[in-house]
Amino acid sequence: MTVESRLRPLTDRQSTPQRFLGLPAPTESELRALIEAAAKVSDHGRLRPWRLLLIHGEARDALGQALVDMRKARGDEMDEAVLQKDLQRFSHAPVVIAVIARLTPDHKIPEVEQLLSAAALAQNLLIGACALGYGAIWLTGWPAYDETALRMLGVESHEKVVGFIHIGTAQGEVPPRERPSYEQLVREWRPADMPAI
Ligand SMILES: Cc1cc2nc3c(=O)[nH]c(=O)nc-3n(C[C@H](O)[C@H](O)[C@H](O)COP(=O)(O)O)c2cc1C
């Protein structure tokens, strides 16, 4: 196996815009395998500082409707385009996985490391979904930060939504994005460059 082919799960991954995500959905057994594989994630202190919420089937439209109803009830200004966007926010891809960081404050493992572990799990989901032949994208948007929306999702005060991973089958080609080269990314650290401290 060449280096290129071994790295293919990483180099082949790219996001699919959610409006291009449709059926078929991952099967139940693919989803289980994907989630268990994605949870093989770096986790300082074995805290398992994450949990997942599966939003699929009719729950997707129901969540969009509930978000719109909530915004109307509290008097948010919404033109028709915003309203439609929120209605459809979780409805394009057949499966959406909310990745939730469960943070333990004042732990010897800093909160930021707990959050980063959840983010790594989210990235594993993306890589795994693409390796299975599906399209996927990591989105947040206002519901990831809005107190009422978070309550509707059952997210508690010590928790944060690190992202919604939308997964489905890409309907059409997504143009490749330009990626940074080794030269653009890497500088070598040399002891001689160290400032006097
Ligand atoms: C934490 C996080 C949140 C994101 N939220 C959004 C979002 O709400 N809307 C959006 O268009 N892209 C969002 N993105 C960017 C997309 O997931 C994706 O990275 C981007 O479209 C580039 O595609 P690529 O993954 O192929 O590089 C987010 C990325 C991250 C890491």
C-alpha cells in the first residue's frame, strides 16, 4: 500500500454542503459502527467528555418547526428566507448527529482539553462517514449557542454543542477546495531561534 492510499480517508474527505445531502442514509448498522469507531478518540483522563444526540426521521422537521415557533414566540425578526432556512435547518441530510461536550469544570484535565476531545470525535465522524462513502458536513449555526434552543435539545448548563454533523449521500459533485501545502504549514523549530527569556 502506498502512503497516498493509506492516507486516503483523510485526503478524500471534504465537506458536502447540506443542501446536497440526501438519501440514501447510512444504515443503522453503519451508523452504530461509525459512532463506535469515532469514539476511539484521544481523551485525556478517560473522562469521555462527550455524548451524541441522533436527530433523524420526522424529528428533523419537528426540530426546525420548534425552532421557528420559539423564535416567533419571543419576537425575533424573521423574514421569509430566514424562516424557511430555520424550518429546513435539520431537514436536508437524513441523519444529523449533535456532538455535545460534557464539561467537568475545575478538573485536573482542563476544560479546553475536554472540549477538544469532543471536537476530535466530531472530526472522526466526518472522516468515518466519508470513508463509508457518504457526504457529511460539520455545522453549528445559532442553535448551537442559543440558550432556549439548547434547552429544547436537552443540553445542560455544563455542556456545549460542538457541532451538528449532517450525514447523507452527496447529490452531485462538490468542487475540491484548495488545501495548504507542507511548505505553507510547517516551520522547523530550532534552538537558535529561541528568544532570551
Ligand atoms: C466548529 C465548526 C463549525 C462550523 N460551522 C459551520 C456553519 O455553521 N456553517 C457553515 O457553512 N460552515 C461551518 N463550518 C465549516 C464547514 O464544516 C466546512 O469545514 C467548510 O465548509 C469547509 O469544508 P471542508 O471541510 O471540505 O474544508 C464549521 C466548521 C467547524 C470546524
